[in-house]
Amino acid sequence: NIEEEEAAGYNFIRATNKKSEENLNKATIADWNYASNITDINLEISLNVSAEVAQQDKETWEQVKQFDWKRFSCANLKRQFKFYSVIGNAALPEAEFKALKKHISDMESVYAKAKICDYNNKTNCDLALEPELTAILANSRDEKELKHVWVEWRKALSKCKADYIPYVTLSNQAAKLNNFSDNSELWLLNYEDDTFKDQVQTLWEQVKPLYLELHAYVRFKLREKYGDVVPEKGPIPAHLLGNMWAQTWNNIASFTLPYPDVVDYDITAEMLKQNFTATKIFEVAESFFKSINLTAMPDLFWQRSILEKPKDREIVCHASAWDFYDGKDFRIKMCTDVNYEDMNTAHHEMGHIEYFLQYRNQPTPYRNGANDGFHEAVGDLISLSFSSTKHLRKIGLITSKTDNNEQLLNNLYKIGLEKIAFLPFGYLIDLWRWDIFAGKTTPENYNCKWWELREKYQGLEPPVDRSEEDFDPAAKYHVVADVPYLRYFISFVIQFQFHKAVCEKAGEYEPNNPKKPLHECDIYQNTDAGNALKKMLQMGAAKPWPDAMEALTGQRTMDASGLLEYFKPLHTWLKQENTKNGVQVGWEKSKRVCVR
Ligand SMILES: C=C(C[SeH])C(=O)N1CCC[C@H]1C(=O)O
Ligand SMILES: [Zn+2]
């Protein structure tokens, strides 16, 4: 009968959680070894270990199907069965599973090893994405050099299309074996809400007016700097925004500031002056988390993390945080550069580690974010306090005594160049991939569909004409590495909901008090705020995400009002400035061509 079956179900889940933890540890070690030393032998080992684990996941899957678990009375038990009833790519037969993982690993290897030639010195063809190309995109103001790097990087990655096509086919096969129509459904499962796509579209519509004002202002300033290469009313050429993907624009702040005549805080310069190192960057990040009563990094973190690019081997440089599922071993791998952008990324990565630490005693299936967006939001939430001028002054990275309102607005603008600019990018990546998994976008129009979305949502155009011979999406790590991207759009909205909640708890923000605006809040050393955040983090994925959201914010839905409130002063200023400059908000059709 069902009671006896449920009792057996408890024992099954207890044993399964233990085996799952051991398997996750083994697979993570093998994946770490490949990502931190890209060799054929490490690929071989990682393929074999993950195939073994996938085989065991299939066996568990068959046993889960023997239980009538949907009729169990205990919600917690049902939830764990539900998580084990979907096994993703592991559902594939071994040969297909290994083929899929090899396609992804090979694309990651191309991405990690890609090198291009220096624009100013054709004999040096040893420039990698990190740190060289990232630094050129951030600091060069030579439009021809920027174009060269932008085009050459994409040439180096376009060969990945040959792996991408079977990657799509095999991913969809796995989704169908899990009873989903295509891979996008598997990716959206963790949001546990079949109206989620509509909620995301609504959030985008809420923030789009603010994005359009920022876009119009930045296009005006770029036209001042670069002239006619920037159309007055058309999309912005994508190589001029200070970032290889034009996903965040903070690196062009210096010549586009609202108030260019006030002293600009150059945090990177100050970090260099104070002899910051990669390790010091992570120690500073850790001290913030400790100050609000979250957890210090365990010893193994400092012993086993890779915080700087090694000179003796090829590694996957894209920053990542790793949970080895043994409650003790948590690591970051990052090719850290000493600059303010990487200081924020360090907080971002350590936010993942804090989440791992807070939910490490949960049953294995619950050792995840409440949803993928929550996991991406933790570190950024701390960065919102860290990047306030109040905090930077507190820790000596701003040496002036006080701020005037113009400096405060300049700082808000810099944060807007990161957070507002990102929103359409965070949305369009999976809009492009969902249509591919659904079969609406086929290999014949992968690239031109990509540029259609880049123009429609971001108001960008390529610096040169494109065609279906190109495969520009592969220039982005998450596309070749099979990492869903919607999580970042979600994070960039909910991190402001979380910020509003923790700032109110810290008494750092009062809704109608102009003396305590949201964008000047710093929760540093406030344990009330930290304890409230900790309670949400400890839940992991034990409950649907609205319960976790409610635990911290009192709300059960995502909403952009926190973001809009945080940037209100900037939005007001941008509208005035755009009117004063007589610029047209929005963009006309691009004159660039994409040859199908
Ligand atoms: C830093 C990470 C590792 Se989870 C990352 O991929 N991020 C952080 C923000 C957006 C996204 C990106 O770089 O594209
Ligand atoms: Zn992340």
C-alpha cells in the first residue's frame, strides 16, 4: 500500500542522496582537472567518469519510476523524488552522452586556447581573451584596433559551428528522453513556473525605457568621440562599448561621464597604487562576507582555488565557482586581473561559494540555488554595497573626504553602465537558443538571427557586415560551454529586490527619506542584514523559489521596482540630458548587412 511504499521511499532517497553526493564529488573532480589543465588525457578521464555517473543516474532513474511518488503525503520526500525524476543529458545512451560531452568540451577547448595577432604588431599572435583581448576592448580608444580584435576573435571561434549543430541535436534528444519537447524546457525547469517566460518578458518591458535612455545618451557620447562611425540614429557598433560582447559598458565611463569636470574615482588606479594582488582581491571580498556574519572561506578554498592564470598550461579562464559536494571542498577558478571589474567578479564568484556553504547540510538534491538566478545574484548583491562611494571610502579605495552630488551621480552612472546595459544582453542569449532548440532557427540562419536579436534588444550592430559563414554567438563562453544565460537576466533584476530588503533591514535605506536613498546603501558590518540573507541562502532549493524570495523580501514575485528605484536619479538625469541634446531615443534599422 501507499504508506509502506512511502516508507520504502524514505530509505531509497537516503541511500540515493549518499550515492549522488559521492558521484557528484567524483565527476566534479574530473571536470575540475580538465578545466584547470586542458589535455587529451584529462578530457578522456572526464568523459569516462561522467559517463559512469550518467549510467548510475539512469539506474536510479529506473528505480524512481517504480515508486508512485506523486501520491506520497510528505511534500519534502515528493520534492526529492521529483528532482531525481529528471536526469538531463544522462538520459542519453552512453555513446550519445559521451559524444555530447565531447562536443561541449572541444568547443570549450577552442575557446580557452584561441589566440589572435596584435593589431599593432603582426608578428605577435599570442593574444588570448584573458587578459590581453579583454584589456584591449576595455582600454583601447583606437576604433580600428577595436574592430580588428572584435573580428579576429570571432574568426577564431567560428569553427565551433561544426560542433554546435550536433550539440543541439543531442541536447534535444536528451530532453525528449526526459519527456520534454526540447532542451529549453529542461533549462526552464528550475524556475518551476510555466508562466516564467511571460514574467521575464514583463520584466524586460518594465526596464526597457530606462535602457533606451541610457543607449541614446551613450550613442551621443560615442559619436562625439568616434565621429561618423557611430550613426546618429542607428544602432551602436558593438566594438565600441568596452567589452568583447558589449554586455556591460562600464569601461567607457571615463569619457562619457555625466559630470566630466568633477574628480573621477579611478578605483583600478588606486588598487594598483596599493599593490593589490589577486589574493588580496579575494581577501577583501571575504572580509565583506564575514563582516555581515556569513562564512569565511574554508582552508581548502585557499589551498585549492586557482586565482591567477597559470603560465605552464592551458586552462578555462572564464571565472567559475565549484562545489565538490563533500561539505569541505569549495573552489574558485579565475584568471584574475588587478582591476575594479575583476574585484566585482571576485565578489560575484565568492557569492556562489557562500551559497554552497550555507546549504551544504541540505539533502543533495537541494544543494542548489532556489533557482539559477538566485545563485548569480548573491555576489552581485554584496557588490551593490561594495561599489557605493561610501563603502569604497570606508576601505580606502576612494581617498577624497566627501562626495558632491555630481560625483554621486557619476558613480550611479558607472553602475548603470554595468547593470542597465546588461539587461537586453542577459535576455537575448536564450531567446536565440530557445528558438534553436525549438527548431525555429536552423543552422542556415544561426548568425543572421543572432544579429537580428542583437539589433532588436540591444540596439547594436556589427562593426562590419556579417554572413552565415560567421558564427558570432560562439564568441560568448556560455554558448560554447552549454551554460544557460537567463539566470543572469533574472539575477540583475532580483539582486535589486534583495538589496532593497537587506538595506531596509540594515537601516541604510528608507523608502521616502531622501537622506537614505537606495543607491547609497552599504550593508557592510550589518549582521541583521547578513542574518536575513543567510536564512534565505540556507534554504537552497528545498522550497520553490517564491518561498525563498518571500523569506528575504516578503514578496513572492520578481519585480523590477527595486532596480528602477535604485536608478531613479540617473533615469531622470538621462531623460533631461537626452532632451537637451535633442537625441532621438531608440534606433533606426541598421545599414549593416547579414548575408544569408
Ligand atoms: C562571472 C561569471 C561566472 Se558565473 C559569468 O559568467 N557572468 C557574470 C555576469 C554575467 C556572466 C558573464 O560573464 O557573461
Ligand atoms: Zn555566477
